[in-house]
Amino acid sequence: MNIKFSAKTDVGRKRRLNEDSFCVAEDIGLFLVADGMGGHAGGEIASQTTVEVVKMSLINWLKKGPPNSEIFARAIQLANKAVFEMAEKGHGMKGMGTTIAGILVCNGSFVSANVGDSRVYRIRNNRIEQLSQDHSVVGMQLAMGLITEEAAKKSAYKNVITRAVGTKGVVEVDTRDEEIVRGDLILICSDGLTSLVENNDILDIIVRDGNNLDNTCEELIGLANFNGGDDNITVVLVKFS
């Protein structure tokens, strides 16, 4: 299976720092987005540390065995430990943390994993499906049927996450195993995209220009900025052909 990919990040129009980080490691089939949070440079440190620890852990572990959901989750949990310990010891970094979302390719299939509200989508047969589940107050309310999609967009709690990497000593990681179908395109992104661009608009851009992944990334980021650019925006696209 041939893999094509592109990744871009942008500070947006309202933020001074870009606290997002991403990883594209084709050699081990790892693609990640992390959206950091914390005072001063804490968010940037948290997101960078997380993607680096996950990548290096998997590089070492994949020398000993095949990729699977268990080692993907363990790598994220190891990153959680690293960020948490840095936050406890580091001056001015107390409370820093990050979301994470990504995929690990596993011989004709992949594992998606996430903590927080960065997302993994699959685009197949001109349809878009969110594979990750938001760990947020609004995501929980939606899952319980307490609010509608329209109410969720306007909720004062839409940016309040209930789970993050590095804010506690341990973290639960959601994983999901998926088969790859030729032509599948995976979108991994921070909420700087999804909070400002509707799923249908994301799909339209990908369907229209999905063969040029660099242009597609730029168009998605451009639309988020056009719609306000309230947050950092990071987009990773992975196409299986």
C-alpha cells in the first residue's frame, strides 16, 4: 500500500505562540497532532515532548515486534508520564498538558488513538467520519444526548476538555482498529480547524483537491483563518493508494 502525506501548522490570527506540534514518521507509519496548553511556553513544550516521546518509544519497541493498539497506547502513556513529571518539577510549567490524536499503520490496517479533542477523521467514498471521540464537556453532553449539535457549537464549554496528556499522573487512551481500503484519506487535526470549519466544508475541500495534499492542507488552514483563526491550526493528511 502506497502512502502519501502532507502536514502543515499555522499560528492562526489571534494567538502569539503556536503550541501545536505534529509528527510524520513514514518509516514507522506514525502520524500525530498534539495541541498544547499551559502558561508561557508550557503548551509548546508539552506538545513537542509528547510527539517526541511517542515517536522514540515506538521506534524502539517496533524493533522487537509488530505495531498494535497496545503499544500505541503505552507510548502515549509514557509521554503522559514525561510531561507530568516535567510540569511538577519545572518552574512556570505547572498544569501544562496537551491533547493528542494520530494513527499508527499496521500492515493493511491502522490504529487510531486520541486523548482530548484533537481529532482523527476518515474520508471514504465522498463521506467523512470522525473516528476519534472528543474528551470534552460538550463531547460528553453530545454522547449522552443532553444537547444538540447546534447547541454544542455555541456552548460556553466547547473548549473545556475532560482528558489531556500530562495533567495527571496517569491517562486513559482511546484506541480504535480500522482496516485500510484503497483510496482512504485520513485527516488528523487540532481543534483550531474543527471549531471553525464544518465537517461538510472540510469534506468539500478534500474531495475537490484531494490529490494534491499540500494544497488541501493550505486550503483547510486558510478557511479556518478566514473564519476567524481563533486558535493554532494543524492539519495532517494521509492518503492510502
